[in-house]
Amino acid sequence: MNESNTLILRTAALFLMPLQLLFSVFLLLRGHDEPGGGFIAGLVASGAVVLFLFSYGVREARSLLRVDPRDLLAAGLLFGLASVFPALLVGDPLMTAQWWYLPMPGGGTLKLSTPLIFDIGVYLTVVGAILTMVFALSQAESDA
Amino acid sequence: MSLAALPILVPLAAGALSVAFWRSVAAQRAIALAGTLILLFVSILLMQQVHSEGFVVLHMGGWQAPLGITLAVDMLGAIMVLLTGITGLAIALFSLGDTPERHEKFGYYPLMHLLLAGVAGSFVTGDIFNLYVWFEVMLIASFALLTLGGERAQMEGAIKYVTLNLFSSAIFLSAVGILYGLVGTLNMADIAQKLGQVEDTGMVNVVAVMFMVAFGIKASAFPLFFWLPASYHTPLVGVSALFAGLLTKVGVYSLFRMFTVVFDHDVAYTHTILLWVAALTMLSGVLGAAAQFEFRRILSFHIISQIGYMILGLALYTPLAIIGGVFYIMHHIIVKTTLFLVSGVTYRLTGTHELSELGGFYRERPMLSVLFLIPAFSLAGMPPLSGFFAKLIVIRAGIEAEAWTVTAVALLVGLLTLYSMVKIWAEVFWKARPEAEDGVQRPEPRTEGLVWMYVAITGLAACTIFIGLNGQPIYNLAEVAAEQLMQPQGYIDAVLEGRP
Amino acid sequence: MEALYAATVGVLMACGIYLVLRARTFPVIMGLTLISHAVNLFLFATGRLALRAPAVIGQSETYTDPLPQALVLTAIVIGFAMTAFVVVLALRAVVELRNDHVDGVDPDEDWRP
């Protein structure tokens, strides 16, 4: 896909993208107890990159991402897989959710859990899969 | 410890690892081989566990049935998982020799693992919605494998395949919805138990028929089989063989599961429909094959006619018939995969699948000819190969049930199957290879990697002979499976044990 | 409300089936999408329709069955993946076949592959 020549879109994309990425992380982290989660967070994040792609082209988007989307996909799958096994170490049935509470300086507690690991896996998988697909499509279009 | 989750986890892990190594084809090949070997090993262990304990149940995440997702493997499930392991390993071996590097780079191996995970998942799950999820996992992997390479014929076949399969998923999902509305549970054992108390039997029949249609499309039963011959001959041979061996059988397995354990309330109604479906499926498949002159298309149509035999076993609904159906599935998965793989070798050596352009293989490759004859005669039902016993049991069950018409159809279809196999034999192996027309350059036969392909085919052919020679132990396994299906109370108790 | 809801599902399904029966890939994809929407709505209704009843215990006096909502969520995610794949497939097919007929050959055109 050729990059867009609209000044408005180009400028807006630069401002919107960081916001969208931040928002996606926010959605990811509040996911387990409240509306949110890895899947839609991943969609929002890939939306951010796709918006950038529309305004600056595939090559710029690829170099912005630095890593290949397929690596993100692989990392996501491995994260997802990794979240299955901690339950076995404690002796619970497979896939039982495990929670760890870490006291933080300043009085709060950090809640870590296998669902969170799984959500991160979903997040990376969604981002990786969508970007692999969109990159391939726009590459094919600009080659044709 | 329950092994029920391993047949899913092993291919998923192998798939994730091969995505991680997407840069290195060599690593992906090693993972493919190791992953399928481990899968076969795990499936043998699972079979042992089921054999000694009867049922292997695993409540995921510690949620007791019927609340959580339960994996429940009975003998039928264990047999199917074992066959998945065997087929998976054979396909992985064959792919090492036959897959072009272009396909390997575009994710052939991860998709293969994903497909195996979906298939194995469908066989081990005890939850109807989870079954839907595994169906979709399997479908999306199969869509991608079908279109890998992106050739003209593939695109055309894929559009039909995708549309009909998505439609069947929609029907499946609606049926799950109605069922949940009726009984308020998704656990198959729990559904089976509560369905008897539902007063609205008309509605139960509606749901049963919806499931029949949804699984019928996936199993390519009459009249909804058109997507199969339109698409199965288009992808790589390894992919075709994988589909031919496993995909439609997932539909058949689901029919077996649903129409023994769950829907046994009105056998006179549902299983009579199935009986007609079986007869027409057998007939239309074999007649379609008779009209074809392309190697893989003939084989594709024969999948359909063979599906008819399996459904016949289910539809007669006597213990012997169910044994026959299960035995037929075992025999068919192995034989069909072998035949497709043989067509892959002839394609490699000549660059065509058209019968008119093939020929002369008996003189050039006597070994390959033998490897074709074993599964071909087995498919047609010659003693002492596996197909003979499979057909014998089903037909004997038909005679005992006094279903004369269907039995006659089954016998006739057996004869026509032999005709098709003899046709392939005469055209591909016996007759001399026709001279190329002037100006048409035949592609040079590519022989690299042929060893892997031969290893895969020989292994599967050995399995066919093994089943044929060891009819009794295999029959005993099928008998255990049939007993568990005909008396679902054992399954129900095993799943719901320890329920609040 | 039930009648309206049922009518919505019915109309979506009817439109979807009509579109799936068309001969071009784009309407077929739209049809499949509409069918999956209809099925999702239907699935949602299997937990019975209720007003002002969240799917969480303790938020109000009554609560609805959360399971159909979880099922719909799963079905939506799967449907999303399927739709994305079919769109990619159809685009590739258009490039490869040079037309968007489901049979791969456009009967209205003289040009043949």
C-alpha cells in the first residue's frame, strides 16, 4: 500500500499511536477482573500499528516495529503455553490459576498470576498474527 | 496422573516451537519429526491407560464436571488419538521428502501441528462447546494448509470448502445453543443424563437433526459432500493425505459420540435417517469415483463412499454394527492415507495426476506397485487385509439386523470400489506410459527425498497388514469401544464422579 | 422484546443466507459474517433474556446466566479469525483468478484463464 499523502492523517497517526499503545497496555492489565483482556488489547495495539502503516507505508511500519511480527506470534504462543504448567509444580490439575502476591514498597501489593501470563500471550499472539497478515497483504498490494 | 491433555499439548508445543524457529527450515523439520514421534508415544501411553482404567478423565483447572471443561477419553477416543499419532508421524515423514521449501517457509509445519492439535482435541474433549472450539482450530489450520502455495485450482476449491464448513459451524453452534437452552449444561455426559427428562421431545429431535447436518457436512455425508471432491485434490499431496485420513473422520467420530452417548432417546427416528444417509453416501461416492479419471479425485470420491460404511455401522445401532463402524474407521484412516501418499510418489515421478498420462510403474517400480496393491485391495475388501474384516463385520451386522436394502447396497459398493482400484492399477501401473506429445516437455522426475516418502508409505502399509493379520486383538479393542458407547452410563459416571 | 429479538435474528439469518447464495466472493463473505452474527445473537438468547440483570452475582437482585455470554465471546473471537482469513483468501483469489466469481470463472466475461 502506498503511503497516504493526507497531512491530517499523518500528523494524527503520530499523536494517536502512542496513546493507543498505552491504552492497549491499560486494557491488558485490568483484564482479569474488569472489562478488558489480552484479545481486545491486542486488537487495539495492532490497530495502532495499522494506522501508522496506512499513513507511512509498510517499510516504515516494519522498521518501527523493529521485530518481525512472526517473532511476536511465536513469543505469544510460548507465553500461552508456559501459563499452563505452573499448576503442575504446585500439584494442582493442569491449567489451575496460580496467584502470587508481591508486597511493593509504598504499601501496595503486586498481583501476578498465570491468567496474566496467558493474557500477555494472547496479546502478543493477536498482535503478531494480525500484523503478519496485514503486512503480507499490503506488501502484495505494493508489489503488484 | 491423567494423560488426557497430552495429545493436545504436545502438538501445540511443537507448533509454537516451530513458529519460534520460523527462520530455520531445518529446525522446523526436526521439530516436526520429534513432535509427531512424541505424539505417537503419548497416544500409545494413553491407549494403555484407557485399556487398564476404562476411562481417563481430566477436569481442567480443577473445576469439577459439569461446571468446568472436562477432557474424557474412552476407548473410542483413545483409538482415534492413536490413529492420529500414526497418521501424524507418517505425514511428517512424507513431508520431509515432499514439501517444497517455499511451503515450508510459509508455515507448513506449524499449521500441520495445529491441525493435529485440533484433531486430537476433538477426540479427547468431553464438552460440546469445547468440541466446537477444536473443530474451529482444526478448520482454520486446514484452510491455511489448503491454500498454501496459492495456485489457481486451490483458490477455487478453497472458497467452496471454507464457505460450506463455516456454514456447518454456524449450524453446529446454533444446535449447541438450543441444547444449552434445553438442559442448561454443556458437558456431554451431563447432557446425556438430563436429556431424558426433557419433555419437549420434538425439540430434542430438532437438535439431533441439526447436529446430524452439522457433522454430516464435516464428514462429507450425502447430500452435503460437494466441497470434498472440489478441494481435496488441489493442495500438496501430504496435505491431501492428512485431510483424507483425519478431517472427515472427526465428523464421523462426532456422529458416533453424539448419536450413541447423547441422542439415544428416539433411535427409530434419528438412526433411520442415518441409515438412508449411509446408503446414499456409499452409492453417490462410488458412482462419482467411477466417473473420474484423475488419481486424487478418484480417491476423494472413495472417501465419501467409505464414510457411508462407517455411518452404516452407527445407523444399524446394534453392538456388532458399532464394532464394525469403529473397526472401519481404524482401517480406513490408515488405508486412505497410504493411497494418497502413493499418488504423491507417482506425481513426483511424472508431474501429473491424470490417469491417461500415467503408466508403466509396474515395470519401473515394482516395489511401489506392491505398496499400492496392499491398501487398494484392502480398500476393496480383499482377505486377509484390514478392509475385509471391516466390511465383513458391517455387512454381517446388516444381515443380522435384516436391513436387506442397505446391505445389498454395501455389497454392490464393495464391488464398484474394486472396479475403481483396478482402474487405477491398470492405468497407472500396468499399461505402458504414453509417449509425450510433440513439443510437450515432461518434467524431469525429482528423486531427492523419495526415501522419506517410501518410509512413510511402507510403515502405513505394514499397519494395514498388521490389522489384517491381528484381526482378533483389534476386534477386541473395537468391542470395548462399542460396549462403552452402547452403555453410556459408564462414561457418564466416570465424567460426573465426585460431582457436588 | 422477545419478538423483536427473534425477528432480528431471523432477518440477519435470512439476509446472510441470501448473500451466501450469490455468485461473487464479497457478498458471500458478507453473508457468512451476517450468519455468524445471527448465530451469536441466538446463542446469547439461550441464557434467557432479562432486563437490568448483570451476569455477576451480587451486583443487583437478579442476575443472568453468564455462560452464554462467555460462549458468545469465544464465538466472536473465532468468527473474527475466520472472517479475517476468508477476506485474505478472497483477495488472493481475486489476484490469482482475475475475477471474483466463486467458481473461479466468470460466465459473463469472454476472458478465460
